[in-house]
Amino acid sequence: MFRITKEFHFSASHQLTSLPPDHQCARLHGHNYIVVVELSGGELNEHGFVRDYQDLAALKHYIDGTFDHRHLNDVLGHDRVTAECLARHFYDWCKVRLPQTSAVRVSETPKTWAEYRP
């Protein structure tokens, strides 16, 4: 199995309103997010790629135009804007457009990651 990954960055705010008021994540705050999309395939295409990295430009445009410097509660229309939910959101978005998508990881801080891999 061949696997490739590409990393994307954006900055955004969110608020986890279902948490107790004294929880730090219940307050409005922001992160410098990192999104890593993984694509897999058992065979390479005629160019020797799982997928051409240029094909991931649509994800960069989506992230830059929809998520960067936005309030994620507004973007996603709910208050469960955790790294786990973002990983699933980006996975679903990518899978429709890039069938080789096998996982998406999202980081909110340098020491924390959430991954969605069906």
C-alpha cells in the first residue's frame, strides 16, 4: 500500500459551549490549526503517483476561503467544533473529491492531534 500526505494550515476561533463554563474551551478562543490529509492506493498511476499533489489544491482553496480567520461555530453551523469533528468534516469533503483519501488528522496545538480514519 502506498500512502502520501499533504499538510495545510489555517487560523480560526471556536467555542465549545456544551462544556462547563469554567472549562477553558468553553470560552471563545482560537488555534493555529494543521490539517494533514492522507491518500492511499495499492497501485500507482501512469505517472508513478498515488495522486498528483496538485490535485489537492482544491482543499487548500476550500480551507483558505471557508475556514481561515473565521469562527468555526458559524462555518459549521454547530457548537461541536472539536478537532475530532473537523477531522471527520475534512475527511468527508476530501473523500467525495479524492477517492484515495484514507485519513485526515487535525492539530489544534503542537502536542495534540485528532484523526478520522474509517
